[in-house]
Amino acid sequence: MTSLSITFKALSDPNRRKILELLKKNSMSAGQIAKHFNITLPSLTHHFNILKQANLITQERNGQQIIYSLNLSVFEELMESYFKLFKK
């Protein structure tokens, strides 16, 4: 699967898009993000893993917590690829 396909697969799920929307405002711990969802922690971890696989988010350990952030460079690359696709 191409990186673009992986990215679109990651973006296809509403829960993952909501995670990205939350991280757009600021970096958050898994616990902070979980408060916005009514799904199990293993399900949320699955969504984090798909977003990480698509390189849309990064994680950093801060003591006992893992802090998630948007990987903005991937969004820039995605938009560049998207515009090239439709360029005349």
C-alpha cells in the first residue's frame, strides 16, 4: 500500500478525524483525548496506531504519559500530492 493510500485509509474513519481535530488545537495525552470519546481504550489505541502508521501524528513520552501531536509536515506533503493530482 502506498503512503498516500495509508494516509487516506487513516483519514477515512470519523474517530481518527476527531482525534486529528483535537490535536489541531494542541498536543494532548491519551487520557485527555479519551475523554472526548465513548470507546474502549484498546479501540482508541488502535486508532492511534493507524494514525502513527500514516505518520499523521507523533508521540512523545512525558513521564507516565504519552503526548500526541500532529505531524504537520505530512499534511503539507499530502496537500502537495493532492494538488499535483489535479493539476492541469
